Amino acid sequence: MDHTVSRPPEIEMAVYAGRPPAQVRLDRAAPFGWWAAAVIALVSLVDKVEFYLVAGALPLIQAEFGFSDTWGGAISTASLVASAILLLPAGYLADTGRRTGLMAAIVGSWALLTLGSGLAPTFALFFGMRVLLGGASQLYSPPAASLLADYYPPGSRARAFGFERMAYFAGTPIGVAVGGAVGQAYGWRSAFFFVFVPGLLVALLCLTLREPIRGIGDRIGEAQKAAGVPGPDAAATKDETTADDATATAAEKPRLREVIPQMREVIAIRAVRLVFTGLGLLFFGIGGIMWWLPTFLQRFNGLEAGPAAGIAGGAGLVGIIAGTLLGSRYGDRWQDRRRAWRVTLSGGSLLAGALFLGAAVGVPVLGVRIVMFLITNAFFCVAIANLTAGLADLLPAERRGVGFALLQFTLALSGALGPLLVGAVSDLFGSLLYAFTALLVPATISGLVVLQARSSYDTGAVRT
């Protein structure tokens, strides 16, 4: 009787810069563990919590400083425009510098600027602090996305990016809830002091991550296919690659003068353009909704600042977690079986989300409105997790920093317009209801645009 125990498939590869080769298990969804995804998810969480503290405490801040709805929306808009200006240089740094150290420096600056927001004695100084925070807030995205693509092979990227996106969007309702609850109980300034210490702790956690060699996630995916490992649960035979081979295939670092041609190379991929457009339209609507939702519930359902922020945050958080978990699970499971599955799932989810958003705005009953907003968030997050993972599939390893910087640039600009236009329409017509109704248009168009990417998605992924 043969009692030989089959060994799991392994491959020897150079994984971390300046370190000897390591044995990599090919049958694992996360060959290097999930710690990197957890830390990057915490970075995303802190980013949005800090940014959306203002939305939860906005009525209280308005009461102290006495500014209009237009200026209330302009806080978010100016902050996001500032971040958009710095995103492309951040993409270059993500493709050339040490990404883990860059993230730690960015998160530390957020914490200091959040503290400054709580100490601001005038609206002008408060506004300035928020603009500076906005300039730094999105800079982590290019290095974070590049790291995730290197830590995790294609077969598990929807889960890795899904966790990061879940934390990113979960930070929005948490920030809203903390801003409103702490603001009402202890004053709006206390909400900013409350988040200062967690921000510093997450900055230190970024320094625990090792810097992987660029493109290692793609090479592991190729090794899995060569060894006959279609997924993390399958068995296969052993394959080996030397450190010299891995180093020879590593992507060269781009030079600064080559960034513009690299941007053109990214935009030349049709599926990438459609993903950018669809997500941009979606973020236009999401930015306006989440920034003004607590105020909306106060004005139209008679809630106070704390309960309004708590309800808005709770509905958003539950929907975000449910949508991201479902989207990540089924995005990875069926991506290899169905043509352009990720964009098909995303487009359908965006259209369904727009339908439930209409119900949330149109039905005045508080309980129904909360459930409709929850379902809306769930459908939107199914799409966001899969479109982000799909973008990593479409972009070459040496262009992911620039590619995700372009994506974040698009999202920052489109998301910046939502809060400002909602506030301006509210001042113009004297009601937030008209402004919220108008946001149904970009939400619907986003789903239609994403579905157009089906015909070119597989071609772009194969070319990459």
C-alpha cells in the first residue's frame, strides 16, 4: 500500500526586494497571508472616517460658523479637488518609490490635519485644514492598489480589493455616525480629537509591511496556471523558478518624463476608459448622497443630528459590508467561467442600485427609506469591488501605480462635484429633495456605461 503523502505545490521565487528567495505555496489564495490586505484596509477606513466626520457634524458646524449649504458642499469639493491635483505625482511615486513608507507618511499627516481641524477657531481656518487634509487623503490609493496587486494573484484579487473597498466605503458611514454622535454629545470639535490617535496607530502599522517585488502577484498567477492550479483549493504538481528569473522579469521603474506616455498607454485600453467613466459617474452620485444624507434625514424625517448621523451611518455600513462580501465572493468564483463576468455583474448591480435609490428618495416613510438606502449601498459596493479588481486585471504591473492614480483622479474630481452641486441646488430651489432626485441620472448612466465594457474586457485582460 502506498502511504506517500502528496506535497502541496510550491515554487521558489524572489518575493521581497533585497531578501533571499522564498518558497511560495501555489494552492493558497493569499500566499503571503492576509495581513497586508488588513493593514491597507485600515488605511482606507481611517481615510474615510476622517474625511466624513464633517458630514455627520455638518449641521452643528453650520450652526457655529453660519455658512450656507453651498459652502457646506464646497468643503468636500475643495478637499477632493486638492487631492486630485496630487494624485498623478502620487502614482509616479507608487511606481518608483517604497510604497509602504509612503503610506505611513501619508496616514500620519492625516492625523495631524484632523487634529488641526478640531482646533480651528474660524471657518476660514477650518476650511483650509479640510483642503489640506483632502490634498493628502487620496495619495495612499496608488501605492496601496499597487501593493495589493503584488501581494495577491489574480485569482484572489477581488477578495483583496474587496476588503480594501469595503473598509474604504465603511469609513464613510462610520465617519458620519461618529461625527454626529460625538458632536451632539460633546461638541463637534471633540469628534476630530477622537480620531487623531487611531490615525497615528495605523500609520505605524504601515511600517510592518514588507515591500514586495513589483509584478510578483502576476508571476504567481502564471505559475499557478503552469502548474495546473486553477484556484487556491486545487492540488497540482510542483514548479520552480529561480530568483534570477524573477528578477529578470521584474518591471523596470518608469522615469518621471515617461509618465504622460504611460497615462496615454493606460487610457488607450477601451475597457479601462469605460470603467473610469462608469465609476466616475457613480462617485458623483455617492459623494452627494453620503455628504448630505444626515442633513436630509434631519430636514425631511424630523431627526436630530446624532440619530440622523447614526441611522445614515448604520444603513450605509450594513449595505457596504453585505455588498462587498457578496461581490468579492462571486466576482472571484465565476470570473474564469463566464466572459467578462466582473463587468457584467457590476453593470447590473449599478442599475439595481439606481432603482433602489429612487425608492429611497421618493418614499417618505423613515423605515422604508432606511432599508432602501441600505440596499442601494449594497448593490453599489458589489460593483465597486469587482470593477477595482477588474482594473488590476487590465493594467500591466509596471503601470498600476499610474493607472490607479488616474482612476483616483477621476473619482476625486467627480466625487468632488456631487456635494457642491447638491448644496447649490438646495439653495437654489430651497429643498434637498430636488437635489437628491437629480442624482438618479448619473447613477443610472454609470451602469449602462460599465456594461459597454463587456465586449473589450477580455481582450484587454489577455493583452495585459
